[in-house]
Amino acid sequence: MSATTVQTRTEPATATLKLHSSAEGKEETEYRYSHLLPFFSQDHYPPLTPFEHIDPGHRALNHSNPRSFLDSATQITELTPNLGTEVFGVDLRALDSDGRDQLALEVARRGLLVFRDQQEFIDAGPDFYREWGSHFGRLHIHPTSGHPQNYPEIHLVYKDANSSFNFEIDDSITSTVWHSDVSYELQPPGLTTFFLLSQPSTGGDTLFTSQVSTLKKLSPQFVAFLKTLKAVHSGVEQANFSRSGKRGGIVRREPVENVHPLIRKHPVTGEEALYVNRQFTRRILGLKREESETLLKFLYDHIDKGGDVQARVHWTPNTVVLWDNRVTAHSAIVDYGDSKQRRHGARITPQAERPVPALEDLDLSF
Ligand SMILES: [Fe+2]
């Protein structure tokens, strides 16, 4: 295990107790995935340490047929020309090491893969989830979110009639907040796996966008300027959200801020992608405040409005979705609150390399 390995205490935290003592208590004990409900330990984690990331997609680059992991597919549909592929008939749980390498390359190329009929994968349980994710990189342990008890590497999103443990700002006119997961880390995630254990009958879809495609929309002159820039990504607001008592009210690792290039290069495909997001990017270094605010607002608006490079995933039961956080952004859609139905999701989040600037030799110091 990594230096971030933690000992998780066994006593349930307040937030979990609330779940079980709610009016829905009887139902909770009968919930099929009650062992995977959010648990908020009181542990304190040390800072993350740097590590060398070897991307599994590299190993598939020289493969004679790097899409042979899809040979058993009964249906493959490109969700949009630029982003996303939906696959039926491939049992993810059965993929061997070579198949997983190919999967990593395919997700890097398509940004987003949606696998249907994955009950075996979902029911394989948290030890399998950890083993699965570890193939793709060191597993990130989230500083504030709930996780299944004793499995801090599994990040949970959760909302039901009585509780919400999501990072949602409730005084906004929209729940749409484009982001790349935990981009404030020095080595943010690459290939990321997410699935729902329970979903509302309608609503709770997820939006995705290709940051390769949003970049390609911009003029070469403008892109050349963006390549010279770097920005601060911050975990402070997310930590303060928890410190205010929401989402379990726990901050287990002190928030960090890190500097990343505005345009990063994927280490396997070499593709360049826009790497700013409204949720975690705070300011562009080297520009005056007004310049930074104006430029970031322009880029966020550009991402918001890019319906022609976006895909929307509907979570039919037993769907497992993988995306490459280096070349995509996504947003939750919280439109199901009135239904009082449960939405319970789990994310496996391997960290990848420190973002590689598209402009070689860009100084990434503060
Ligand atoms: Fe996310």
C-alpha cells in the first residue's frame, strides 16, 4: 500500500448513525448495499506523497489489436463523434491484465466508455474494487467524502430522502458544475471508474465533455497563448464545505493547492486538452486579477456552452462508466431530489502523473 494507507477506526461516525436511525431505519437494514453506505471516520491522513505513475495505456500502444478486449461485445455505439462509447456484452470483471491495459488506452482515446450489464462487477464488492483500480494507478483517498467502512479508497456519492453527502451548493440556480475530479492534487486522477449501486427511476444522469474538443474549438493564436499559462487548483472550498457541517462534516487531510498547466498533454495519446474547471481552478498565475478572472470566465462559459462536444450518460441499472479525468470534464445533474429516491454511487479513482504541460519546459512553480 501507499504512504497514504490509513487505519480506519471501527466506530461509526455521526453521519452514518443518522442514516441508520432515520425513519427509514428498517428499510436501511434491508438495503442490499447497506455495507457500502457512507462512513465518516475521524481519522486524520498525512499529506499525499509524490510517486511515479506508469500508465497502463502505454503497454497497449504496441499491441497488435488494442481493441481485442471488445471482441465479445454484442453492441458498440459511439455516443457522439468526439466523446464516449457505449458497450454491451463485455464483462469488465473478467478482463485480465492485458485487457485492462487495452481498456485504459481506449478510455484515453474516447474519453468516456459506458459498459452496460455489469452486475457481476458491481456485486464483486469493495476488495475487488480496490484490486481493479490498483491496476491503473495508486488509489486516491478522498480527504472529505464518505466511504464504505474500512475501504477509504472507495469514494461515495449519496443522496436519499433524508440525507445528502454530495458536494452540492444548494443556493445556485443550477446543479451543473463542470470539473475534473480532485484536480487540486499534485497528481490528479487519470482513468476513473464509477457506478451506481442504487439509482432514481429517472434523473441523476451525468454530463461529460471532451476537453480535447473544447480546446480544438479555439483559434491557434489563442491556444498558443493558453499554453504559456498555469493556474492554481484548490481543495480549500471543498474542505470548508465539510467544515461547515455538510457532507459528513469531516476533513481528514488538510486541503492543498497545486499549480497545473492550462493545457496538458496526455502521456499516452499525446493529445492536448484544456485543464481548467469552475469547481477547483481559482486563478491564473502571472496575469493581473482582472485578466485571470475574465479569461477563466470565458473558458468556463466555453465549456458550459459546448453541447456539440458533450455526452450525457443515463444510469440504467448495472452500468459501469469509465472516464479519463485528464482529457474530460463532467458534471452531476441533481434533478431527482423531489422523488426522494436513493442515488448511491461509488468511484474508484487512481491517481496519474503530474499534468504534463503542452508547452515543454513550462515552469510549474507557484
Ligand atoms: Fe466528479
